[in-house]
Amino acid sequence: LSLKLPNKTHPTMSDLESLVISLHEIGAVKFGSFKLKSGIMSPVYFDLRVTVSYPKILAHISKELWLAVKSSSFDVVCGVPYTALPFATAMSIDNNVPMVVRRKEAKDYGTKKMVEGVYKQGASCLIVEDVVTSGASVLETAASLREEGLSVKEAVVLLDREQGGPERIEAGGMKLHAVLTVSRFIEVLQAAGKLDAALADSVREFVASNRFQPDAPAP
């Protein structure tokens, strides 16, 4: 298998801008017409699953996520299954912080645990997510962790789509730290000549007109 690797460095850019360009180069962001988990159609789709094939980009994501929560305090990390699991794993290894894994479905054999790993009752857990739209996946993960006796007060996400997710997550008793917003992502791509003005404007218009309210039911 031969992967087309992105440029190793973008010397005139900040670390975050370099990460945005790298994610674009590996196809982690796509433009067109895509159906989201919420059921709405979007002109942009972030497919961050591909990052598992690019260790240097995965390490860069881990670094930026960790910087976003450097002033926070927590005992363990937990990635929202499944795309954010590699992000949480990288953060755990890079910073020597224990990790737990929340299952999407309970096993019907063995221990039947919903949360795997070693932790103490009442331990604080940082939720790690790849993309937040409505915030539903973070809220679901928090509910499972809390049922197992963990304290969940903070979450960190690589990309906030700015569609009401942070407000819904805050209403669920958590603070969300975001490395990037979709506005910033689009701004960087447009400035780098990777995205024309018309498409950039269509994404901005979509985001502005499709927001979830804090008291709306999870899609």
C-alpha cells in the first residue's frame, strides 16, 4: 500500500493552519452534498477516520487537543467511538494519562461492561471527540460514563461545526474545548487558495442557517 503523503511542513503557516492544510491534502474534508448523522444535507463533510493512516498527522492532532485542555484537570480520557478513539489513544500515550473505552453496545457475554479500563469511582474523565455538530455523541458518551461512576465535566473536540453543539453540551453539564471551528477551517483553506469564494460562502451560509438549539431533542 502506497499512501500519498501530504507536504511535510508548511513553514510560513502556524501549526494549526498547517494541520488544516494537511487534513485537506489527505481528503479528511470533502465538499459536495452529504447527509449528516442528524439527517440534514451539508455542503461539507469532515471524514477524520482517514487520519489513522497518517501517524504524523495523528500526532499533530493529539498535540493540538492536549494544548486545548492544558489548563484542565482530569484523571482519564475517553474517545467517543469510533473515530475519536485513535485521538484519545494518542493523547494517552503522548502524555502518560490513563484511558478508558466506552463501548457503543454492551457485550452479551463476559463482564458485559459498557466502559472498559481501570478507573476509580468518582474519577474525572475528559471526553475526546473528532467533530461536534449537535453534540449528541458527546452527550451519549457522557451519560454512559456517568452511569459507571465517572465524573464528566469537560470535553475536547478537534472541530466544532458551530451548529449549536457547544451550547447543547454545556446544557448537559460539560464545558467543550474546541481546537478548530468550521469558520476558521474554511478561512485557512480559502486563504491558501484551496477553496474558492463561492463554495466558502455556501459553507458559511449553511452553518449559519442550520443550528441546533440547547433544548432541542438530540437527532
